[in-house]
Amino acid sequence: MRMTTVAATLCLALGLPVQAQQAAPVAPAATAPAAPSGQTPAVPADDGIRTEATVVVTGEQPGPGLWLVRNGNHELYILGTITPLPTKMQWQTRQLDEVIANAQEVIHAPSLAVNSDIGKFRALMLLPSLVGVKNNPDGKRLDAVLPPATYVRWSAFRDRFLDRDADKLRPMFAADALWKAAIKRSGLSNDDVAKPAVAAAVERHHPNVTVVKETITVKDPKAAIKQFKAAEIEDMVCLEGTLDRLGQDMEVLRQRANAWAQGDVAAIRAMPLNDQYQACMDAVTGSGIGRSLGMADAMQRLQSAWMAKADAALSTNATTFAVLPMREMLAPGGYLDRLKAKGYTVIAPDE
């Protein structure tokens, strides 16, 4: 399940508007040598960022193709999604549109929603309580929170991508702000390209739409905000994973983004699909406030709910289209393995 960014998810977990939270401002970029057209600019080596000048694809691209799951004459086509992707890519969605045109049902990727039953007006009245919700408790800065070696790594990235005020942020929010700024500067985007393409095809062809969603209601947002501000959250691994990814795996991110855009499924399989989002989400869902809100086993419930919808579709529909995060499709014990275990035939796009 690809949930929202950590910052947005935490706002949702408190039953408050996401718009009320703002990322730390991005500092002006240092002047760097111009890169050839279509390439990602290199950055100075002393900030810990890998400097390979990977070409990030642009223009019209075919995308990765669709996985096909068969149960006799019943077919389920699955689009696997990843982020980030090349900013200037134009995804050719002809195959997606043709499948949805013949589909009786479209199953969306699982999602988690958190809301409050207190009403919009009362929610707005709580906005002053949000002050400081993203910051470290007791006014601490990251140099007093992080291990010295981690702070040295963080500060190098911060100086390139963020304002020094980012040191006020809790580690998970610091990670979120840093990730967004660095990805934007790398010729990549975290935008979900699948959602608008699928929505447009649904609008044209009118199949039934199935939403797999777990909704958690916060009964007392004010108490939840107070609890979160004082909570001990094990989010160090979230920031450290983000630093690792930007310092060591940026080249893999670019190559993987290109592979998805160009439909190179073999290359996608050969690359690690793990990301720091899982560690960051575990910090939220496994925390005291996450458990109290019922978030601890939300992912397992969502996966089971999606599988139930897929089973029903493969029993009744001639054609079904679905969307899933690539990482959760291909992971050992993930969706594709579970579908195979049920006896369905699973065919990759390159088979």
C-alpha cells in the first residue's frame, strides 16, 4: 500500500487538514555546472550525494506494461506503480485505456484514510493547536536529538536543500522535507501518474469502480494532538533511511525511474524496490498514538481486503483492471505471490 507522505499521514492521523502543515522552506540552490540536455546536474561530492550524471528520460514513454492474472476465462490486469518518476516523462497510456474500455471493474490501490467526526468548523478552531506539532518536543533541535554522526550527514544535506530552520523538525518530518526537496532537484517527481490516467479512462468508459480503503476516525483530535506532541516516536530509522537513499541510492532511483518509463521490467526486477517509506510509516503506526488510533495492523487489513476484491473479480468479471504499488506486488509474500498461491496464472509484461 502506498500511503501519503509521512507529513500528510500524521496530519490525517490527527483528523486535521493536511494544508495546515507546511514543509521547511527550500534554500536557494548553489550554482553548479550546467549539465547536458536531458541529464541530471552533478552536485559537489563533499555533501555525500552521489554525482553520477544519469540521463533521466523525457518525452513520450511506454511505461511498464501490465501484469496479467488469469482464472480460466477471467482476466485481471494489474498496473504496478513506483515513485519517483522522471518529471518530464509523458506516459503513453494506450494499453491502459484499451483494457479499461473492456473492463467491467477497476480496483484502486489500497489506501488509508483518517478523519474526525467533529465537523469542519470545530476542526478549524483546532488549528492553533497545530503550532509545533511537527517540531521536536521541548524546543529541541536536531543537533540535540540525533547521534553526532547522523547529524553530520543530515546537516550536509540540509545545507544543500533546506533552510536551517529544518533543524527544529522531528526526524520524520525532517526526512519528509528533505526527500521532497532533493527529488525535485534531481529531475524526478513523486507525483502519482497513474491516478489521473486511470480516472480519465474510467470517465470515458464507465466501468464499476472499487475502492479498497481503511478509514480510522479520531474521536478527540485535541487530545490526539496533545498526545502526539509529547509522544516518543522511534523515527530515527526514518531519517537515517532517507539519508542512505539520497547518499547511496539516488543513482538506483534514477535508473529505476527510467526502467519504469521505458517498460524495462527485467531491470525493475533486478533493482532493490525497498524504500524508506516503510520505516517512516512503521514509526507512525507502531507508536503509542498510532496503536491507539488503530493503525498498527491497518496495512494487513488493507492487503486482505484487496485480495478479497481480486478473488471476487476473478470469479465474476471477464476483464478487471487494478493498480498496485510495484514494491508490494513484487516483494516476497506480496500480492503476486499470494495470487499464485491461490492457483491463479500470473504473467509478467515481458513474458
